[in-house]
Amino acid sequence: MQPGDEGPGTPDFSALEGALRDACTRARYAIFPLAVMLKLYRSVTSLTRSLMLARVDARLPKGLSEELIALLDVVRDAACGALPDPEMPVMDAILVHRAIVALAGAAHQARGGRRVVVVGGIEENSRRPPDLGPLCGPSPQGEGEVLSQLPPTEEEPEDDFSLSAWRKDHTTERDKKAHELLHTVLEERLFKPARAEGQRLRAEREAREAAEAAIA
């Protein structure tokens, strides 16, 4: 049974699907501050997980409809569009990287184990062989789907953006001190050794050129 082929008496997931569509639509365009976009991406992955879990509870395949999968792909690619941005602080970029990984995982899981194979130049959906680990059993519908393949049920801890010393829009005394400390560490451990090495290499090159000129 493929998603969308459920018969009469099947639980109605239209409310959850509508919430997921809403989250995907809002997350398609980076019109909000980064902190808000990251929370939207988390809403997308959490709602995807909730919808798949609800389907499994109803003894249905966990995979979602092709329409929802396409929306998840769009959101994933939209998050990727935020990079590369050389002006983005590195810790903010890491948060975006994490969001992209989560969105890609949600889109993969939403396919319910289906993969696309090419047969005679035509793409066809096939079922990925079940991966039954020693502690995993098949799902209730008996299709070899493993509940452990679903995203984790617990929520990741919320990122406290108000305490980020990397964001440009924070100017508290604590943030200023954090930036100064970061600059000092980078200066002592990276920039100063790099400048010293550059000076050494230039001195060696100049001495070599002078020696070659004297021989000539």
C-alpha cells in the first residue's frame, strides 16, 4: 500500500498534513531572521516525524505522499541556499548545517524506504530491502519497515539564541567580552604564528635570491 491509497475507515491525517504544509510553505523563503528560520526548520522536521509516527500507530506505511516529499525537498534546498555566506558567523553557519542535515533526513525518512531505480531509462519506485538489526523487529503492518528507522521521538534542546556571542545583533557587555576573547585567542594561536611563518619564508626567499644573484 502506498501513501494516499488508504481505504475507507483509515484515520484522517489531514490536520497533521495541513500543519506540515503550512510549516514547509513558511520555511521556503528566508524572509525571517536566522533564529526564526531555524525554528521553522525544526517545526518541519518535528511535524514530519509526528505524521510518520501517527501513520505507524495506525498500522500504515510510514512513508508520506509524493506532494509532501516534494515540499520537504524544497525546504531542504532552501536551507542550503543560505550558504555559502562569508559574512555569516561560523557558529550560525554550523546551526544552518545541522538544520540541513535534519531536513535531508526528514525528506529521506518521508520516502518510507522507497528508492528510485532506472529501468530502461524509466524511473520506477522500488522498496529498499528491510534492514533488520538484532534489536529491531518489523512494523505492525508486516512490510519489513523498522520503527527504529524513524527519527528520534525526543526533541532536541532549543538553541538559546539570546546567549549567542557570535551574532552581530547582540551588543551586551558579555558579548563584547566574548568577541574580545575570541579575537585574542585567534590572534595568539592562528594569526600571529601565520604571520611569523610568512615572514620566515619571505626572509629565506630573499636570502636565496641574494645568494643566487651573487653567484651570477
